[in-house]
Amino acid sequence: MKSTIISDWNLVCDQQSLKQMGQTVYMGGVLLGAVVFGGLSDRYGRRILLLISHLLMAVSGTCAAFSTTFPLFCLFRFGCGMALSGMGLNTFSLIVEWILTRVRTIVGTTTGYFYTVGQLILALIAYFIRDWRWLTLAVSLPFFVFFLIAWWFHESSRWLVMSNNPEQAIKNLKSVAKFNGRKEEGEKIDMKRLQETMKKEMSCSQGTHSVLDLFRTPTIRRMTICLSAVWLSTSFVYYGLAMDLQKFGVDIYLIQVIFGAVDIPAKVIMVVSMTYIGRRISQCGTLIIAGITILINLLIPYDKQTARTCMAVLGKGCLAASFNCCVLYFGELFPTIIRQNGMGWVSMMARVGAMVAPMVLLTADYLPWLPGLIYGGVLILSGIAAIFLPETLGSPLPDTIQDVEDRGTGRSSKVSRKEAIILQDTQADLLKQTA
């Protein structure tokens, strides 16, 4: 690089720790964004918060590129972090709430591949733009375009129904049906049919919900605790590896490409595993395997850079697969009425892990093997915690807290399970007509 934040603001010697501090501040913004945007999108909708997030990312990123001091740079990076949470939470909520159960895994994974493509494009752009200000500007300006594109998105019809706005839900369904060449089927959707198919959900939509609902009932409380451990550990180790690429002794641009490219086979394998084996085993397996590879890396001599890099890439691939499973799996676990609160909470836990990750790297100055031991051990423990999550493969998407409690306690009989499947098929009927 011809110019970096280190060279511009002299972040060396006694100021060296400010480099990790800048990353921690950014992750702090991601954490706060998870809390703020998670709760607000359950109240005001997914679409409007997605629009705000795109605009915030564009403005904050552009201002960061023109920062004159390091504290000002950190402030705008904090805004970028908040925007990142808002985009991630609301994008995947719209995917989960619009896409049918039978194709949700494939669609969610396909969307995740754009994250992989972004990593590869970043390496290419950074290779040709060696000044950090121009690089920051180059990756920030496109969000003004994304902000305009997002106006075309439709609000989640499921959320609209749960928010006592069925008229707009019907309007959105008809619009999507028309766009997909199913105008006649869309015209058949009316208030009466919507009320019949989502009678229970509409009756349970009264009142307000908050993050406290994640801890009030036993099944959701257990889910929240286990999910917190999984998200925290995955993000903690993922960013711990990604922010320390130079230690592998490979060209930093090449290792960035390798770390991005490994996501492609990892996510393909994860799709197959989630579809045929199940979400819980897939989540548990990827975390434990990733932890084992990191611990094995501690036993490989430092001069064996190729072997160390291969193990790190394998571990990073498992973490990418874990992230892919996380987003889809957790969207299926939480009920619609508190889904964004739930996603906001676990995303906040992920950002706590990401904030701590750069601080753990500093312990290598005293014990070189300590960061790897911490990373590997945390992943294995969280993999064990994932065993206690319920399986959601082929299950209807829960809309109410009672749906989750019934599924978790096993109170639902065979008859009620059949009724749940029939209800899911009936609800999906409206989306099938639009698709």
C-alpha cells in the first residue's frame, strides 16, 4: 500500500494498539446496529430500515475516506458498522419471510455467495488502488446506488400481517404475482382468504414485543443462550483469522483471494448437509471441525507456512459454512413476531466476539500460541452448545412464541403436527401464486 491509516497517523510504537482499537470501534458500531436496527425493524418494518442502512453506509464510508484525524475516522467507521448490521439483518429477514420452505436453503446460500464474491472483488480493487482513502471511497460510493435500488423492494407481507396491516400485505402479494406473470392467481388473494390462512397469526399479533421475550419462556430462552454462544464464537474466530492474514507468510492479496475462494466449496457442502442431514448437525459439525483445525495448527512448526496456511483456510471455510447456516437456521428458529429482536440479539453477540477478536491477538506478544488455543477451544465449546438447539429441517416457519414452545416441549401431537403442515402449505399457497 502506498498510503494506510498507519502511515497517515503514525500508528506505530506506543500508538500501535490503536490499529486494533480502530477495528474494535468498527465492531462496536456493528454491535449497536444489531441492537438498534433489530428492534426498530420489528416495529417499523424491514424495508425502511434496509433503506436507512444503505444510506448510512454510503454517507459514513464517504466521510471516512475524507477524515482528517484518527478519532474522526473511527467515528465514521462506527457508522459503517451500524449500517452493516442493518443491511445484514433486514436482507436475510426479507429472504426468510418471502421465500418458500422448500427452496429457502438454496436461496439463502445463493445470497451468501455474493458475500464471497465481494471478498474476491475487494482483493482485486485493493490490488489496483493502493491508497486507503481512494480504496475506502471506491467501496462506499456504490451504496448510493444500492440505496436507490432498495426502493424497489417490497415489505415482508408476513410482517405486514403481523403488524395489523393486511391491506398492504395483499397489495404486495398482488404486485409480486403480477411481476412474476401470475396476475390472475394474484387477483384471487383477498382479505377473506388472508384472514382464513393466517387466522392464528393475526390473533396473536396484538400487543408489543421486545428483546425480553427472548428470555421469558423456557424453549426460547434455551435457544437464545445456545444461539448466542454459536454466533459469538463464529464471529470471534472468523474475524480473528481474517484480521491477521499477514502472519501466514503469503502475499496479503493472494491470501485474501484464497480465504474468499474457499467459501465456494464450503457453502456448497453446507447446502447439501443442511438439506439432507439437517441444520443442527451441520451447525455443530462445522464449529467443531473448525476448532480442531485451529488447534492442530498450533502443533505445526512456524516455518511450515504452506501447511499452516492450508489448515487456516480449512478452518476459515468451516467458519464461512457456519455463518451460512447461522443466518438461515436462526431465521427458522425465531417466531415472526420477535424474529428481528432475536436476530438483533444474536447479531449483537456476534459483534461482541468480533470486538474482542483483535484484542486477543495482542496476547500473542506474550504467548504466541495463546490466541490459537482460545480460538479453537471457544469453537469446540460452542459446537457442543449447538447440540441443544431444535431441528428445523422441513418444519413450518413459526409465527408465534407459542409455536416455538409447543415445538420445543413436544406438546404437539401427531394430529397437531399434521395441522401445522397443512397450515404451512396453506400459508405458502399465497406465496406460490406470486412465485
